[in-house]
Amino acid sequence: MKIQEARDWINSLHSSVNSKDNLYHYTGGGELPDGYVSLMWMDRDGKIFVNEDGKDADGLFFEMPYCTHGDYVGSTVEMANFNVLTSKEFLEDNNLPPHTEGHGRFGSTCLFYDLSRAKKKQLKHLKEIVEALDGYPVVDEDAWTNLEQEIIDNDIYDNLAWMVEREISNMDRDDVVAWYNEGVEENTADVLFDIIHYESAGYVETYVEGISSVVYGESEKWFAERIIERFDSQKEA
């Protein structure tokens, strides 16, 4: 596929995708990578799309929408879509162009399809998925839900709860930890979930990772203080 053909294909999509934002060129030299590529070698559509000999460049990559995610970009929607589209099961059941995973700073990950090596039937199938995502940006509801729960379990119920309990103990408030762990009230993790749910207006599921540090910029000490406040107020009551 030539440059203009790639632009025409993207512009033919019945979606918000456009060639300026979603067409990339691999500038790393040598053979195109299989599987993974550093984002430093992916340049957006523009004046770099011609080789020194004046011929059309190889390595025209389409960035899949609703798949880019990382520490500071995307959400569980994008992460779940990426996981599904790159899964062995999905690739076996769907005839799509060769894909490459782009990796950058702060855990950023993109999904690229190589239009220069794509066949017509593969482009047709890819177009159907892109246009479906534009109408509703989730590939698989179950995969999305399962990922949300996995992240909540890891971030709140495992990592954050343990750090907050340690912080409460360092404050010489073992009575608070014991009170929750004895089942008088919810356990620490449940209280943390309530706090985060309240602070985020119910959008806990939109966070990809690092609920305490990335999203709020709050330390485990901040969460520990909120739990102690709750304990003391209920104890006084």
C-alpha cells in the first residue's frame, strides 16, 4: 500500500479517526520489527513520508483507536481492548493485518497495524472493528469487567490496604487496624474502596493502575488519616 492509499483508507472510515492522528511511519531503518517497537521510531504522517530516493516509504502504521494506555493515559477500556485485540484467541478467529506493539515512556503502549503489508480482506475486517469501536469503544464487555476487578483487587485490596495498615501501625494506632480486622466494621480494604469511590465520584473503574499515587497524588499516610478520622468519629458516636 502506498502513502496516499493509506490516507484514503483511513479517511474512508466512518469514524472520528483521521490520517493526521492515526497514520505513522517507521523510521528505525532496516527490516520492520515483528511484535514490538519503541515509539521513538514512530513518526506521524507528514513530510517524512518519502524515502531519499523519492519513492513511497515502507512501514505505514495505523494506530488503533481506543487501545493506547499507560500510567498517565487511557483507562481500563483502552487496556482491555488492547489485551483482547492482541490475544491469541482473537488473532486466530480474525484475519487482520500484521500488528506491532509500540512502547514508550511511563508504560505507554499503542497498537499499530502495518498497512503496507495488509491484504484487502484484512483491511475490510480491520475497518469493521474500527467503526464498531467508534460507535461503542469496547471490544469485549466481559474482558473489560474482569480487568476492572483485577485492578481494584491488586491496587486497593492487596497493595494499598497493606501499605495503609502499616502506616496506621506506625502512627501507634493498632486499635484501628484491630477494629477492622476483627470484623467490627468493614476491613481496611473495603473502607479504602469507599473512600476512593467517594473521592472519584464513583469512577474507580476508569483507572488503569496506581490508584493512590498516579490518580490522586496522595500518599498511604493520607489514606491512613482518613481511616483514623472515620474510626474516631464512629467511636465517639
